[in-house]
Amino acid sequence: MSGLKEQTHEANIVDQFSRQAIPFTQVPGHFDAMQILIELSGVCPDDAVLDVACGPGMVACEFARHAGQVTGIDITPAMIEQAQIRQQQQNLQNVTWAVGNAVPLPYADDSFSLVVTRYSFHHLLAPEKALAEMVRVCRPGGRVLVADVAIDSAKSASYDRLEIMRDPSHTHALTHDEYAALFLDSGLLDCRKSAYGVDIELETQLLASFPKPGDEPKLREMVTNDVGVDSLGVNARSEDGKVVYTVPIAVYVGRKRV
């Protein structure tokens, strides 16, 4: 039964992100805070980087400007196609791409000096297994970085209901406590944390989303009714006649034991 659940969920991810492959890059917030990832990761010209669940290649291409070699892997072929287009447009020669899963990663132990992922863990059934795979393919002394939504525990269930309706491939946005426990159990050393917010205009996000038929008005109502209430944990508010909200992102990085 668990194998069937995993296959069904993977098919759901591929379906959603095949449709989101182009619209995803048109949400301005998805370009935010790249410099935080660059600085916290400590990426340098000697690094061989793996970007897990790389999507349309925004993070991988940015890291390619600072690293020796970057590999991006994603389960959705349409996302890899967009990543290849982005690479060509930016004339980057040190990036390669692969279609594949995060669990297990199709790489040998100790293959990369820096392993990163952004905005993927809330789509995974078992993020702890994904983190273990990232650690496995990281070289001793290398770094592992995860950036994703992190919600306050009291607002987690409400946020998940919203996101599962907006994007049925969403599983669960980890809470701050869950992230802390995940990295504590990972065996990584010298763990550090940063955070930032991604400002998103509601209608722009809905245009880039593919909920079930009839759910878009419900989503609009859920967020609009949360203005001034913040039961969702995203500080929904009205700005210049538009509904805007901020998705809280946590960034964790640790070093693999030598």
C-alpha cells in the first residue's frame, strides 16, 4: 500500500509541476533571497553542487555562477526542459541536468561537496528520508542546505489545508520545531539557520496554480478572509487594492562529519 501511495503522490507532483513549469517562474517571489542561499551555503569555485528537486533551474543556475560544477535533478521532465532553456539563455557551461527522484538519489556516496534543495520538502511524503539521501551523497566535510516553508505549530494545519487545496501535491509544511528536530537527528554538524519571507500577490499566485475545478474561489476567500486575522501564518494583507501575503521560509545548513 505504501508503494502505491508513493507512486500516486509522485504522479501528482509530475502532473502539477508539468503544468506549473512555466507559470512557476512568473511568480516574482520565487527569485527572492538567492543571496541568502549563496552566503549561507558558502559556495565557492571548488564546489561540486547538487540541487535536489531543482525545478526550472533558478537556484542551480545561480549557484553555477559561484561553483565549479552544478547538477540539477528533478522528477518532472517539463521542469528539466525549462531548466535547460534557462541554462542556455544564461550561457552557463558548468550545469548538467537529470530527471530523477529525491529518494533515493541516483548518485554514489560522497559525490558532491554541497547539496541543496529549495521549496521541495513540503511536497515530500518523507522529508527525513530526503535529507538522509542528501547527507549520503555529500562528501565528508561538505555542506547540506535546505530552504523551505516553515510555519508556526499553531497555524500549521490551517496553512496545510490552504496549500493542499491550491496545489494537491503539497503534503505538509514543516514547523520550526520539526525542522530543528530533523537537523538534530541528521548527524550534521555546525548547523545554522536563517529565514526570509516571500511576498506573493494572491491573484498572481492563483494564475500559477492548478487547483481542482471550483476550488479557486474558495482559495481566494480563505486568504482574503484572513486579512488582519493571520490564522494561516502568512500575514495576509491589503496593499494598493490587492491581497498580498508573505510565505515564511527557513534556511538550514549543516556540515557533514569528516
